[in-house]
Amino acid sequence: MPLRKKLIAGNWKMHKTPAEGARLAAEIVAAVGKEPAVDIVLCPPYTALESVGRAIDGQEVRLGAQNMHPEKNGAFTGECSAEMLRALYVTHVILGHSERRAYFVETDDFINRKVLAALPNQLKPILCVGETLAEREAGQTFAVVQQQVEGGLKGVTAEQITTVIIAYEPVWAIGTGKVATPAQAQEVHAFIRGILAKLYGAARAQKVRILYGGSMKPANAAELLAQPDIDGGLIGGAALDARSFVDLVNAAVAAQ
């Protein structure tokens, strides 16, 4: 039995109405809804959480959200809290995605507040980290990733860390069709695991799943998933097509 179970999470971003989301989820469930070898998470927009939740009910597929606010309630127009997500049986939540960092100017401190709010509410954070093309070309990849990992995990205890999932998403490879080579991706994944080992000890670091989130698709999944520190994928565009997403789940099963 491998130490870390592979995980394939689909980030639908701002796509799919409730009805469209339910249909896509139903297609995925029909193909891999009983697959126990890997963890599968679907992350639709807020408006489709309930319909997708119904479509995957009773299956080996979990429901994720794309974001949340760190406060329990209050005057935060347009936001959702951890408690609200849990009321819809959400089990995972994407935090710190590069689009949130870039377009909504989310800082490591703010993202960290979300991580700390998710954990006591039985939500598994998928903490996203990664460098821009300019940062990579300037040789800043490791410094940027270290700052984001350490900043996002500030205050997370040793007991909590194995509930957290890290997603390395080189910003220059998201939605661009570009992809880090397996060697490039593995290098950063191993670096992240080294940071976790320093913070929490080697044994716990080996239990934390680190996903690759930069344009993984069926054509490159097998090679990426074969790397020793790549434990799955946070999937964008390929998650919007049932056949592509199922192919990625099957690739993870084969790599497990």
C-alpha cells in the first residue's frame, strides 16, 4: 500500500450552471464513481455545489469549493464561510489559487487565515503555491514557493498538517498549454516536501499530498504522476470534459 493515496481534483473555475454541473458530475460518477484506489474531488462554482453534491451522493467522489472567507459570518458581501460550505457537505476547499492571488490581491496572511478557519471545520485545504514566469526566469522559484508555503501554513499544527494538501501550480503553466517538465515539477515538489520536513518532521512530511496544478492533461499525466513526490493533480481545463477527467483519474490509478 503506497504511503500517499493519489488525488485528482477538478477546479471548474467560473464554468457550469447547476444543471450543467450535475450532468458533468453524473458522467464522471458513471465512469469512476466507485473507484477506491484514488481520491476524486470536484470543485464547482458556489452556485453548483448543491446540484453536484446530489449527483455524487453515495459515490467515491468528494465535493470541494474553490474559495472561502476566513470569518464565520458578517458583512462580507459575496463571500461564503467554512460553516456554510460544510452545510452543503463540502469536504475540500481550494485556497490561495494563483488567480485569487493575482486578480483579488490575496496575501499569504489572508490565505493563512482561511487555512486556519478551514481545519477546525473539517475542511481539507488545498493550498496553492507557485511562481510566475518572471519569478522563474529571475531564479526566484524556490524563494517564492518557500514564502508561500511557510506563510500559508503559519499556525498549522503537526497534528493538522496531514489534513492539508499542497498544490504546486507554476503560474506560467496555468491555462497556457505550457507545462513544467516532469523533472521541473518533481524538483519543486521535492523542495516543498523538504520545507514540510523542516517544519513538521520527515515522517509527517511524507504523509502530505502535493499535487501538480499546471496544465496536467491525459497526454502528460502518466509521466508527471510517475514522479516520486507528485501525488496527483489539481486540474483546470481538462476537468470540464468528463472523458479527459476520467482519463486523468485512470492515469492516477495506474500510477498508484
